[in-house]
Amino acid sequence: MTTLNIQTILYRDTDGKLKLWACRGVGKGCTRNKYRTSAKPCDDCVLAHDENETLEQLYARVNRGDA
């Protein structure tokens, strides 16, 4: 099984709530967060389904390609 290099990003949305994102673009040309001091979700980022989804579940979903 191939494992992706995934970067997690904790980002505050427009409502002020913190959301967990997983960036699939790391190492694939995603340069949006290369020089930023605070990371921001890009087009390759996937939002966690809900606050009860674990990192393991999020990584598995991204690795499966369900995201």
C-alpha cells in the first residue's frame, strides 16, 4: 500500500470555527504554503468530515482516494 505525504492544516473558517484539513498536494507541486507563516487550505486540501473523525480515519480516506 502506497502512503501519501499528507500535511495537516488547522484553519479558522469565516465563522471563526477551527477546521482540520489534510493537504494531498504536498510533494506534488503544491506551493501555496511553502513560504506562508500560517498555512491555508489549497485546492488539493480535504476537509475532515466532522470533529469526531480521527487523523487515522482522515489519512485512510485520503489514501483510498475517497476524498
